[in-house]
Amino acid sequence: SLNALLAAGERYESAGFYNSLAHSPLRLERIERKGGSAKVYLTGYLELSGDCDGARALEQLTRTATQFADVQRANFFLDGKPLQDLLSGKG
């Protein structure tokens, strides 16, 4: 599901959907699962269009990863750094 989200690009925007990750060349490196938690490692970079896109991108990734009943929590890392910290300017 994450690979499909990252590969979607602008494909669905003509149908009225907005993909805040459309211009970000991200790749799924690996997923580490422990119980109901997943650590998702991405490579590449984020190219965001506006101030709200960081939160949108993180939410799109999180909801995609946690759509399955056995995954309650997902933490994302971009090139080894916590994505949430990078988006908040702490990374």
C-alpha cells in the first residue's frame, strides 16, 4: 500500500484528489514490525507545495500504514531521521 501511495504521483489529481506526496521522489526502503507498531524507513526527499503539506504528507503515510487491523502505530524515518522531526524543523 505504501509503495502504491508513493508511486501514485499526480495520477489521481484529475479525479479531484490531492496527493501531498505527488512531487516527492520517495522510496520505501524497509519496514520493521514489532507487535502493533511499524517503523517505516523511506529514502529520497520531500518536495512540498505549502505550509500544510508536511502534516498532510505525514497523515497520508500514517493512515496508509495503519489501515490494517494489526498495525496500530507507525513511525516514519527519512534517510534514517524521524520524519516528524524533519517536518517540524527539529531534524
